Amino acid sequence: MAKHFLLLNLIAVVSFCCVVIAFEPSPMQDFCVADPTSTVKVNGLSCKDPKSVIAEDFFFSGLHLSGNTSNTFGSKVTPANVAQIPGVNTLGISLARVDYAPWGINPPHTHPRATEILTVLEGFLQVGFVTSNPENRHITKVLKKGDVFVFPIGLVHYQRNVGNGNAVAFAALSSQNPGVISVANAVFGSEPTIATDILAKAFQVDATVVAQIQSKF
């Protein structure tokens, strides 16, 4: 009887563990095309009636076009996620094209809901990410055409064009809505702003330096 009781407890613990560590449940239908007009609140977007789904729901055209890099950073991200392709809703996948002017950067940022795998199509990119506290180890490499690099989910990462010509990369992400948190924008451009004295103490600089940076956002 005691052995039987222990076995049941073990099964319960294993079952509980399996539920806890599951990252995302498998879809229960062929697809769940996003319905942006729905007022139903779910973790993601609610589904259209499958009978009203058409080929255009799974289609996007535009990643063959160069992005406009004439901005402060010299880069442009063209996304292809659930906002552009309703059919990727619940499928856990999306794409983006990134264009870089010579020495342009895609500034330090994170994707809170996705791992990213980047492929260089043209040019040379210095890429890198920083591991979590307390190590904060900077892992970086220069990539050339055809090279692939992975940025783990949630970690701060960046890319910089280290060539004299334009560079292009494609990124695949493990979420239909990966999200982007630009570090500088989040810290210095929040609304309402984070108190200057807090940032001055955090970055160990004078408050006037923080105020100057905040004025740029």
C-alpha cells in the first residue's frame, strides 16, 4: 500500500513538472488567423472564422525592398509578424529584414518573447549579446555573407555594419509577436520619465548628463 501511495505521488510530481516547464501548448486547430477587429481579450489575438480565411491572410510582400536607413542609427527593420501576416497568429514564428547603412547600428535591444536567429545576406556585421547578471559577459563576433548567429530570448543584443557598403540581414524569431525593448528608449525615453536622480545614481554620472540624454528622446 505504501509503495502504491509513493508511486502515485511520483506520478503527480512528474505530471506537475511537465505542465510547469511547457513553454507553449501545441495548437488545437490547423490555424488561428488573427482577427484584429475582435473585442475578445486573450493572450494574443482571437481567431477569425476559419470559413472566412483566405490566402492573403498568410501572405506578405515587401521583404525584397530595401529599408530607409537615413536616420540617426543608420538602420531600418522591416517586420513580418502577426501585424503584417494574420496567419502566423499562435504559430510562434515571424521574420524581419534589417538594412544597415555603412557603419549603421541596430541599437542594443531585447525581444522579451522570442529567440532570434540572424542570417547575413550582404555585407559584414559585428553582432553581440550580453549574458544576464552577475556575469554580464559580452559575446560578440563579426559575420560575413551567409553566416548565422543566434540571440537567446530576452538578452540584450545589437548589430553594427562594419563595412563600407550597405549590409542586409534576415532575422527569424520564435514568436508571432516577439516584441522589442530598445534599451536607450526604455531607460531615457519612458513616459513619464524616470527621475533624473535615479538614473544618475544607476549610471554613476552627473544628473546633467542624464538630463541631456533624456532630451534626445
